[in-house]
Amino acid sequence: MKKILFLLLSAGFTHTTFAQIGHTIYDTHQYNKGIYKSFEEFRNNEPSETGNIVIKGKTTAAQFYLLSAPNELYAVDSTGKEHKVKKYWGYCDGNNLYVRDNGLQKIEEVGYYCLYQVRAIPTSTPNSATAGMVFSNTPPAVVTKKVINLATGTIYGLTLYNMKKYILPKDTALTREFYQDPKNKERLIYYIQKFNQRNTPNW
């Protein structure tokens, strides 16, 4: 065992390398609970902050009139006091993964491109006539679909332009299929899922 460990260390295998080989978000079924302070922590399934952490939601009115995100992350100390977490990349509750993008958004699919959607209430800046007032007819949430490139950490809006320009070009055959599909604009998620099935991220 000592000889094997020595050989691994001699070959330059570091803690990060072990994470890349078999413990990343991409190739594990066990997500580690905690706060990811960076994309690299997320990708390596290594949250740097653990403990009692909770997600607290905001009302629709607060989102609309106070320009609030739909939820916020809080760390609870040993006395039970909650402290808002201000700087972080994402979060895992042990079962689900979340990316910070106008609050916490659940990642729906993990792959070469991790898929999620942002649900945001269109905001309104209060004025002297509406300040302090709460209305029940707030507009419905606007949904924007996005993907995270697991190799680079780049986040793209899931749009026809980004599919053509940035997301699909690595897969020539799939790109050709995409261009030949007259309904490709309606099937962006399908092509993300197919790309994920056909390609493995390298880093």
C-alpha cells in the first residue's frame, strides 16, 4: 500500500487530481452537503463550508417591489442565530444541487452542460405612491433556461444563438443534425441532453 501511494505521489497525483478522477460532481451519485465558494469546489464535489445551513424563501411581493431574489442562504451558528451567506457559488443540501443565480436555482441535470432554470418575478422600483403597499396582482415569474459548462464554468443562456455559437460546435455530427432540424428552437433541451449523452467533459 505504501508503495502504491509513493508511486501516485511521484506521478504528481494531488488531492485535486483524486477529485478529478472519481469524486467530481460529474461522476458521483453522492453529493456532499455544504456551500460551494467557487465553481471549482462545485465541480470537485468539495464544499468548503458545512454545518447547519438553510434556504429561506422570499414572498412574491418582496421579489417584485423590493427587488429581492426568490430565496437566500443562511448559516445557523451554535446558538441558533442565522447569518446570511453573502459570497458563494452554489449549495448542496445532500440531495439537490443549486447554483447562485438570482438566489438559489436547482440544477436539473448534471452533465457536460448542467441544466437549470431561473424563475424571476419582474421587478418594480417603488415610488412615493406605492412604497409600503403590497398588491396581490404581481406578474407571473419569467423563466430563463441556462446551462453551465462543466469543463470551464462558463454559464450560457439556453438560446438558439448560444447553441450554434458556443455549445454544439464541439460535436460536428450533432451540430449538423441541429441545423437540419426545422424545430430546433423548440428542442434546445433535447439537444443539450443528447450532447451530454455523447460527450464527456475534460479538465
